[in-house]
Amino acid sequence: MGFPFDPTRPIYLQIMEEIKKRAVRGEIPPGGQIPSVRDLAKEMGVNPNTVARAYLELEREGFVFTKRGQGTYVTQDFARIEQERERLAESARQRFLKEIESLGLNEDQKAELLRKIEEDWS
Amino acid sequence: MKPIVTLFKKEFKEHRLILFFLVVATVVLDLYLLLTGSSDSAKPLWVLAPYSGTLIILPFLLAHAFTSEWKSDTAYVLLALPIRPFWIPVLKFLALLCYAGILFGISTLGGYLVYVRFYANHVSISTADFWLLSALFYFSWTLLFFSLVTLMEAAKFSVHRYRGLLGTAVFFGTLFFWVRLSDPAVRWLDRIGHYTLTLRIEGELITQTIRFGEPLWIAITGAVLLGLAVLLFETKVEV
Amino acid sequence: MIIEVEGLWKRYPGTWALRDLSFTAKKGRVLGILGENGSGKSTLFRILAGITRPTRGKVRIFGTPITPTVKARIAYLPEVQPYYPWMTVRELLEFLAPFYPGWDPQKALNLVDFMQLPLEKKVGDLSKGQKGRLKVVVAFSWPSEIVLMDEPLGGIDPPSRKRILGALFSEFRYGEQTILISTHLVSEVEEFIEDVIYLKDGSIVLSGHADQLREERGKSLSELFEEVAT
């Protein structure tokens, strides 16, 4: 039910990542409101306390801010969101490289892989 | 207050089918005897059956009222209720006492009607005395049996093993001490007073003295046994 | 600390169900008590609910020993089916209402609706899944401060489990209400539990914050349970 969590990693971190991804994707515009703690908890099928913790950490990182009595919003700072996009893309790249390294491909196989990826993205 | 009343109502409702059955059986039997009996047979004496029958049956029903809570796991709810534990045995006791009151009333009424119809010529006793004697006997023994049963059940559910054995031990242990102490106790209590009853049997005037000793002794024993049961519920009884 | 357990021992004839158990529960959070059958979970819950007495040790809830006043703030869902089988669902709710402050009859009816329970059916005639769902209706019909759920999903059909978890997630008053939930189906409540205690043979073998354990060990609560249980 809800969001496909990886139960071997802290859940609050995964919630934070999801909010960041939504902002990076543009699903939530800069300055846009993120779902309330209870709404997100319900949507993702997770304990609201964990969502609350994630929001607290996001605020500490400066990625979101809370308007008293009104809700929580993504930062209006474009650069900050851009920074996060780069960070997420970079860690995805690292994971991918690590996975490929573990296969021990040679130069030709790697070239073939790159060609296929370019095809996927065109 | 409301929670206690609610629990009492539940105790009363729980066995109302049995109450209903006993009431109906008594009424049917009494009507039958009134309509078909005659003064020269002993058949009308069957009117005593509901009276003595319920006196024996109700203590068993009270025991069942306790045991069924543990057997059907409803004790999990009962003991978790936000009330002082002593209410549990007290309310069951009172609910079944109400049953006793109802059955006493109907069976004694039936008995009185049978007496009036068939035996009033042979034995003459005032209405008040009839009911007084009937009540005295019925309620003193009911209270005693009820208290004994409540103590047995409280003891049983204070332990987790050998419940049946403990219940039996409490029963015989109490009986033993009660019998041993009865004579001196009753004699001592008789000093408190007596009631003189006059009746006519076959025209002859007879006086009968009812000493208060025995009913008082029964009441005291009942109170002590119930007190011990309440103590156990407050300190030892658990799921 | 809303619940404090100190040096708790419980003996039954022939065995010790709980051995020197000590832990605390924080207010407003969900504490998972995980363990195999026979690990002492149910015994612990019975003691916290005030229906079983400790052999040794201290239990304090809201800072005091367990009294009727304390019981009026705790909703207890035992593993067994504890309701009077001769009562209808409606009669049961009416029976319990006066005991628990803040009981909301309308809320109860809404939950009965959500759980798709037949109001006029006798409790004894309900299916296992319905009985499980009924317990949850009872628990959340009033604003209890502590909810003790002993194996709420055990032996219950998947659709009922879904409904129960759904109600749990939406009814839980996080920050105000404290939930203790025991289960051996850990994966079902993996995302709901915040703090966790693993019980084995009556003692705590592992405890901590769920996310912290995940970070430290790179394992899910479910995987840790497998490890700990062997």
C-alpha cells in the first residue's frame, strides 16, 4: 500500500528524497506548497511522525520553509532546487556506475551500453 | 455511576433467558397444580419444587456467571474496564439476587395460593407469617450459597493451575469451619432475640419460636465470605 | 515517558513469561513490540492493560501505577476475541460507551460503516475478520491516550487487514496518542513503527528507533526480526 519504500533504509530519508524529487521534477513549483503531514502520510502509507521528521530535516537543510498556521512550502530559491537536482542526478550516476563496474564490462561492451542509452533517450 | 449501572444491567441481561425459562416453568407448574390439585393428595406439594429448585439452581448460575467470563475470554474486557475490581463480584451477586427475588416472589405467591386453596382448612397461618418464613429461609440460604460460590470463584481465578481443586477445597474448607462454629455461634446469637409465631394445625393452637441466631449467623458468614471474595478480586484475581 | 516498565517479571506455573523487562515508551509515538509467539508479548500487554498482575517489578503509566483512572485512558485490543458473544455489535458499543470518556457514538457508527460490520448481528456470529475489525472500531471510537494492540492482524484475511491498517493510519493521533503494537508479521507494519523492542523468551534482545536501526544495520525491521528470532 502506498509508496514503495525500501525497508532497509531510514524511511524519513526516503520521504525527504521524494519531496526533493517532486520539486526537481517541477511537480511542486518553487514556493509551492507541499502536502500536509497527515495527507502525505496517508498517501504514502507511513507514520505521520516520520513525515513530520522528514519535513523538519528538509527545513533544517533549507529546502522547505513553514509559514505559521498555513503549511509547508518548497524554497523559492531556484538555485537551491537546481543544486538538489544536480545532487540527485549525481548520486544516481554514482549508483549506476557502481552497478556497471560490478559487471566487469570491457571497453566494447561499455560503448555498446552507451549507444543503447543514447537510443533510449532520443 | 453510569458505568456501574451499565455493568449491572449487563449482568442482569446476560442470563435473562434462563430467568425467563424458570419464571415460565414456575408459573405453568403452579397453574397446573392450582387447577388440577386436590386437598387430599400430596400433589399440590409440588409447588415447593420451584422454590427449592431455584434455591439450588441460582448458586450454580452465579458460578457459571463467573466461569464463563474466563472461558470465553470476556474477562479481558471486564478486568480492563476502568472500575474498581470489587464491583465485578458485587454486581454479579446483586444481579443474581434480583433473579432470586423474582423467583422467590413468584414461587411463594404460587405456594401461598396453593396453601389457601388446598390446605387452609388444615393449617392456618397469617399471610404475613407465611411470607416472612418463606423469605427468611429462602434469602438466608441464598445469600449464604451465593457468598460461598463467589468466594470459590474468586479463589479459582486467583490462580492459574488446579482451579477446580482449589474451588472444591474452598467449598469443603468453608463447610468444615462453618459446621464447627455453627453451634456455639448460633447459641450466642440467639440471645439477640426471637420471633414467636402462632398457627393452627387441625384446629389446635401451636406456637413456634423462630430464633434469630441462625439467620444472623448465616448473614454474618455470608458477609465474611463475600468480603474475602472482594478482597481477592482487588488483590489477586487476574486473567 | 508515558509508560515506564522497570524490572518486570511474570511467572506462570512452570515458566517465566517475562524476565527482568525494563523499557519506556514516549508519548505520541508508535512502539512496536516484536517477537515470536510465546516471547511474552501478550503477557506484557495484559500487564499494561491492568488485567494481569506482575510477579515482580514496577509499571507506571502516566506516572502512576495502573488504577481505574489510568484504565479510562487506555484502549486495549487483546489478541483473543474478548467481546460478549451474545451481544449485537450495537449492544456492545452501547455497553462500552459509558466507561470511556469522550466516547463518540456517531464516530463509532462511522467506523462500523467503514469496517462494513453488521450492527444487528451478534458478536459471536461474526467472522474472524469481522471480529478483528470490530476491535479497531472499539479502540478508535473514543480519544484514548494509549492504544495497546496485541496482534491486530494475526490470522485475519488480507482485505480485513487492509481495512484495519487503513483505519490505523487515518485514526492515529500522532504526537498526542501513543500506540503499542505487537505482531510477528513485521513487514505489514514496517512503515508504521517508530520505536521497536524485540522480545525473546521474555527479555528484550534488541531495541531502538526504527530509522536508526535501519541506518546502523542496513536492514529492515523484518530482517532484523528474522535475525533476532533465531
